[in-house]
Amino acid sequence: MRNSRLLIILVAGLLAACTKPAGDAATAADGGKAAATTVATVNGKQLSSDLLDVFVQAISGGAQEAPTDEQKAQMLDQLINMTLAAQAAEKDGIAKDTAVQARIDLLRTQILAEAASEKFIKANPVSEEDLKAEYDTQVAAMPKEYKARHILVEQKETADSIIRELQAGGDFAKLAEKESKDSSAKSGGDLGWFSPQTMVKPFADAVVALEKGKYTTEPVQSEFGFHVILLEDTRSPEVPEFEQVKPQVEMFAQRKKLQAYIDGLREAATIQK
């Protein structure tokens, strides 16, 4: 079981590495890379230096430092062992198993899809204008931050009673210290600044709907119990400088371009389910 898991991890690593040599292939076509040589022969099957290079990348995880000659020799032995296991599988007819064929087809599909995606991205680089537009979009989508207090109780009747006390002029913080079962009770129910996305949906929806300085006049039920919420303040989030988040913005912009490309392929394709 352990060896099987190791093989799966190894194959997954190879898959990731197999999509990276696209640039190397282009270099070779330009004469910038030496022709592949045979590094080993296993029962008549030649293992090329290119195959070993891809295997080394998969094992090292794209490490910057090149492996030593000793390490590379060890990796070659591992590649030979994998080849022997694969040949044994072929001999035993395992390659004809439908489940194995499906896995091989999936790996091939994924490799080709990733190679096509890389080719598209290289042919359609994201411009500086695209990056700034994506930055503006992301900034506009950043949610407001809210500062609130709440009182959490188990029964709706208790929450209704607290709301009546507030309407009669009761102090929210003191009621929270006295009635709330939440850990924030000791600080008068103060939750500090937060984004709605960090709260459960009923609570977040209630906070967003409140006016500053107002509290909920109906108990808000969540998985934790019943809340009475006071919205104290709102603010816009701190926006990072463009240059500070440029790599992340570029990633988002590339993903959008790639998604548009895939959407176009779907529209032009004949798909039946």
C-alpha cells in the first residue's frame, strides 16, 4: 500500500513536470539545447536524457539547485525501477485493464490540456492595462469592514426581552456582559472590526442591513443561537498598492483570459451529456 501511494505521488509529480519543458522544447528547436542522448537501456527500451531531466524535475519539485552527480545517478536508478515495473505491468496485461486505461487517458488529457493552456498564456500575455483593470476590479469588489457588538443567547424569548430593555434605554455593553453566552461578553459583546465573509450568513446579512448606531429589533437566529446585534461603525478596507500585489493580480488576469479561451472552445464544440 505504501509503495503504491509513493508511485501515485511520483506519477503526479511527473505530470506536473511534464508540462514545464515546453520552453525547453522551443529552445532545442532553436539549437540552444543539446540533442537528447540515451542514459540507460532497460530490456531494449532506451531511456533518454530528456526523460531523465523531466524525472529529476518531478523528484526535486522544481528546486533551484541542480542535483549532484550522485543524486542524479540515484534518480536514474529510480527511473529504471519504474520502467521495470511498467514493463512487468505490460507483460501481465495490466495495461489492458479498463480502469488503468482510463487513468492513462486522464493523465494524457491533463498533460495536453496544461500544455495547451501554457501555449495560450504565452501567446496572449497580460498587458499592463489588463493588470490595472483587474486591480481596479478586485479593489471595487473588496467588502466593507464592520465594527459591531452582539449578545448571544440560547432562547428567542431571552433575545426578545433584551431588545425590549434596549428600547427602554438599556446599555448594550452592560447587557452583553450580563446575558451573552459568547466569549465576547467580557468585553461588552465587542467583536472588533471584521468582514461579513468571516461570519455565518444570517449574522452577516443582519449586520450589512443595519444602519450605523442601530441594533437589530428582531432576534437573528444562527447555528449558535439567537443574536442581538449593534452596528457601531463601518469603513472601507485598506487597499494595498498596485505594485505590492501585482503578481497576484497577474495571476487573476491570466486565469480570466484562460477561462474565456476555454469558454470559447466549449461554445465551438459539440458536447453531449
